[in-house]
Amino acid sequence: MTDAIALLVAIPIVLALFPIAFGRRWNRIGWATAAFGALVHLGLSITVGAKVLTGGRFTYAVGGYTPPFGIELVGDGVSAVLVVLTSVVTVVVVAYARRAGPHSNAFYSELLVLTAGISGVFATGDVFNLYVFIEITGLATYALVATGRSPAAALASLKYLLVGTVGASLYLLGVGYLYVATGTLNMADLASQLSSVGYGSPLVLTGFGLIVVGLAVKAALFPLHTWQPGAYAESPDSVTAYISALVSTAAAYALFRIIYTVFTPAFDAAVPFALDTLVVLASVSVIVGSVLAVLQSDLKRMLAYSSVAQFGLIVAGFAIANPTAVTGGLVHLVGHAVMKAGLFVGVGALASVAGGRTVDDFVGLADRAPLVSAAFAVLAFALVGVPPAIGFAGKWQIVLGAVEGGRWGVALVAVVSTLLTLAYFARVVERMYFRDAPAPVEDTVAAAADGGGSELASDGGSGDHDDASNVAPEPVAEPESVSTTARVVVVAAAVVAVGLGLVASDLIAVFEPVLEVYF
């Protein structure tokens, strides 16, 4: 059923209309529609994945118009894994949002549109339609960030809109240059035409540069990352979990497709400085993102800057341009989505218990929320790269590829980044497990009352003290408990992160047929 790959895009867009059309009549139709859409999307993605596993790569001509003139969708080992990942994350986030919110029908419509856009990015075989899906993804994400309902969220959304529009425009300009040079927009056809035009052509080089910079904005590489910290920090927890797992993942995947499906390794052989420059920019992003993460006290911002570093490492793996490093980049791309989604849900869940989301707010949390704290710690060390989790498998492949390619600088950057990642997660885990929790409110009140009574007794009850010193502090509201859904999501993410690491060789085997075409 090759139609399944087209329905991955079509069905979420159609379903996104229902909450808008019927929201006035049924207030809760948004969640029900999103849940139904997420389950249907999961079934379709599994169908696509099964077809790839049994029959290998396949293509689908939309409307029956064959490429290079028609729109082509492509299913292979990489795109199939990523559409399944999209489905799973969508199901999880919809389930989590049922309690965590937002609860508006508009939110669920936007989430379905975003799911369609991301699915299109993973499935398309056409550079112009890649732009269309990137724009759909961007527009839905801008709206989702603004669901935070605070002035800071509105400002973050506006900043993301402005920066994201610049990135998309640069990408489109690059596509225009390639079209002028070759007269085609189909990825496979572009690959053959570019070699005929010549990789050193000014049109081709300009097109490559514009496309890479545009996608670097979307992937939030330094110094083009400025939209990301605010967007992640000010979004509702369910939105942050979704966009951190998939939005930049889609941009990094698009960069992978442009480099290898459109330009191919022959471009690197002919114009080595192009990917050399990308390696340098990605390496700088790794170090700067890691350092900025260490400096943060707000955990959402810390995780946002962590993503700047992690996507820098992924892009560096792609730019090294040998099979081992590219495989590592793809493995880390999948692993990062799982780990970062779980970490953001974990921060939101633990913050409800701690009463805040700064590093110091998490003091003693392991006693108050032991299961979620343990899962959060597992995810943190998985992202550091502690075996056997998936974070180790991806980073190890990137380092090996860097050494194989003589890119010792990238290998060193990966090691330094790992140490910095350990630094910013270790301080959180240390406070959770090795610091005493604050005294309960009841004990504080009792101690203050006893202290005041003793002073009065010692002074013979003269009452000469300042009245304020004898007034017990007012008890604060009891902290919330972690919801069952959040607990399940964080624990499941930790289990999947470790499980993927144990079967990393099987994941690599799925990617190998795709990479064999390029190398």
C-alpha cells in the first residue's frame, strides 16, 4: 500500500480542520481528533516501515504524474525510521497533553498540521516541496510556541517567526539558483544534472551555500540559534517536548538529504572547502552550545542550548562525509529525539513537584519523586553518551568516522562536548540525589512557632519584640504530584533510550542500504 506515504501528510491536514469546524459545538473534539489522527498516523507509518523492510526503497508519484515533473515521495530506511519516530512522539505528546495542556481545540489543530509538515519533510523527494513542508512546519510551530499565553511566549514566537522566515527564504533562494542551473527540482534528477553543469559553477555553489545556511537556521546551529532558547523555554511543556524532538530533527534530516541525495559525495570531492566549512561551523556550535548550557540555571534553557550542541555534532557527522560518521549522525538524530523529548517532559513533571524549574529548585527531588528522578537521570546520562544507551552509539560512530577521515579536531570536539554535557547534567543529578530536601512546610511553621514561644518565655512574656519576628510564615500551597501520564512518558523514554542502544547495530543495518547508494 504505497498510498500510505501520501496519507501520512494528507490525513493530519484533513483532520486538523475538524477542531476548527466543530469546536464551538464540542469543546473536547480537539483532543479526540488529535488522538485519532495520531493513531492513524502510527498505523500508516508502520505500513511504510514494513514495506521498506520487506521490499527496500520505494517511490510514490503524487497524482500519477511521474518525476521529474510530478511530485515524488520516497520511502527508504532513513525516512521510514523517522516517520515512525514522528508517529510515536505524536501519540505520546497527545496523551501527555490531555492533562498537561494546552486544552484548546486550536492547539490540537496546530499539532496535527505540524505532524503533517514534519512527515512531508521526511517523505518528499523534491526540493521545492521540501520548502513547502518546512514552511508548514515553521508556521505551525510559531503558533504552538504562542500557546504559552504569556508575553514572553508571544515574543519568543515572534522572534522565531522572523528568524525562521529568513531561514526559509534563504533556502528558497538556494533552490531557485539550482533550478536556474539545472531546470529541475526533483532530488534524484538534480543529482545527475548538477554533475553535468559542474560543481564549481557559481550558480551551484551559491545555491549550496544559501540552502545550507537556511537549514542551519532551522536546525538552530550557532550563531543562527537565537530563536531556540526562548521558544523552548516559554512554550508549554507538551509543545516543548514535541518541537525539541522533531522540528530541528526535520531540518537536520533535510540537510542530510541535500548533501547526499542532491549534491552527493562527488560534490565534496570536487569542492572540498564547502563541507570543510560546514564541519568548522558545526564544531563551533557544539562547543558554544555546550558552554552556554553549563551557564544556565533554568533547566529548559539548559536543554535548549544542549540541543544547539547536539545538532552541531549531528551536522558535523554528516559533513565529515564518510559512511561511519554519517551513520553516527543518523543514529544520534533518532536517539536525540527520544532523549530530549523525555528530558523536557521530565523537567515539566519534576518542576510541578519542586515548585520551580531551576537547578536549585531540584534539590532533594529524588526523595519526593523517585521514579521520575531516576528516569530523568538515565536520560541525562544517555545524552552524555554513557553506554549502553543510544547516545553512546551515535557519538561513538561519529568519533570513529572523524578519526577515519582524519578529522581529529571533530573527535576532540566530541570528547570535550561529552565532558561539558556531563558537567551540566551532573550538577542537576547531584542536587536531586545528594542534597537534602527543604524542610516540609509544616515543620517550618512549627519550628517558627516554638522559637517565638521560647523567646517570649525567656523575656518573661514582656512582648517587647518586633511583632513580625513572632509571626509564623504562612504555609505555601502543597506542591503538585507527578501525573501518571508524565511518569509513564519519562520512564518509557528512558527505557527506549537504553533499548535503542542495545539494538543500535540493527538500527544501523536499516540505514546501511541508503548509505550504500551514496558511498
